[in-house]
Amino acid sequence: MKKLVLQTLSIFFCATSFGQVGATAPDFTVTDINGNEISLYADILDQGLIALVDVSATWCGPCWTLHQSHVLRDLHNTYGAAGSNQLRVVFYEADANTTLNDLNGNTGSSQGNWLLDTPYPVVNESPLSLNLNIWAPDGFPTLNVIRPSDKKIMADTWNVLTLSGQVSAIENATGITLLPAGTVSQNSNKRVVLFPNPANEMLTIEFNSEVNDAQIQLFNLQGQLLQSFNINGSKLTLETESLAAGQYLVKILSQEGSSSEIITIAH
């Protein structure tokens, strides 16, 4: 099924569609229905996080299919702030006439309750502040996948309705590996503590006892080894100011075994 174009603007869209994939995402600051302000650059991309901006409308059938697949909820829960903290999901209601009753599914024109089991922010504003020629040039839904390194819209994954499919599509588009928090050793015995996380200029790696000839390796999420250090003692401080904002994997190798942690660099 093709994406549903806002009927009253369909001729305009067809005449002026720019095809957003490959374009630099314009910065925006919006307020969700709970009064929380969200800035695309400052709050998401500049923190090294992938942005997923779902541009939909409450009356749109394909939008409802995407919503009801729960892939956005699952992405938020697995890879958002409560998970591995690698991405953010934002739902942008792109019909300026939409009301809170529409979002709650209390009107005949709405497909259902869009707020039920929706843990990520929902934005409903009038007038619209996002340019739909960029954010939804082919209609609704458009699920914009934005890479943090260059702020480019890398894909539109509106028709991928499984979590594994979305993960593959996002990884292929951005070159960033999505790692659920549970797949990485979290040092449950607290033998090693990394702080602060997120880090800015410095990252401290502290053992709870002296270690001999332990090795600390720093990788980007594409698997490239960036730095390697040996440590004899109980603490090592790494300068992180020169690292680009984003997420990295710290691997710790010692006689007691190995462990890994995801860290975030935020400048």
C-alpha cells in the first residue's frame, strides 16, 4: 500500500516533492503534548543519538498500521533512554487540525487511540512548524531516520513493521550498530566503574582493586579500534574531548576476565 498523502495538499506535494533522503535535516524545537520541549539538534543529534521522526496523521490508515505494529514503541524501549540509549523517537502529528480528542481516538475521523502504550513524545501543534516538503514529501507516514554525525536524513522506514527489520534498516542507513543493553556485559559485580557517563572531556575507569597489566580498548560502534591502553593499578583517566559526540564501546581485558560497556560522549 502506498503512503497516504494529505488529500487537500496532494497536488502541491506532487509538484514540489524534494525527496528528503540524503538531505540535511533542518533543526527544530517543538513542544510535546505534555509540555516538554524537544530540540532535534541539541537534545538528540548533538548527543550522538539517532533521531527517528515519525510524521503521521490520526486519520491515516497506513500511519495506524505502523503505529499498531509497535515497532516505534519497541525501538524506544530497547534502544532509547531506558535501553542502550542510542536513539530517540518523536511522533509528529502533521495535520494542523488534529485535536487531543483525535489523538485519543474519540472522533470518527481518527483511526484509534494514538496515545495508548506510546512511551515516546507526541507533538501536536497548530500551525505546523515542520516543512512537510522535507519531512514528508511523499505523504504520510514518513519515518525519517537521521544520522547524528552529519545530521542527514538517511532513510524512510515507514513500511518496515518488525523490530528486527527496523534495526537492520537503521543500521544499514546510519552505519551505527544498535546494541540492546542486555547484550553487553554491565559488570554486574561492579568490579569496574566508568564515570561520568555521558562523558565530556574525561572518562574515568576505576577498578575496585589493583589490577596488573589490564588492557582498555575503545571502539566505535562500527567495530573500529580507536584507542588502546594498558593499566597497572586501580584507575585510568582517558581524555575524550577530541572524540566526536556519540556512543562508543569500552572493552576491558584483564586476568579476571573481560567485560564491555557502552559509553556516551556528549560535548
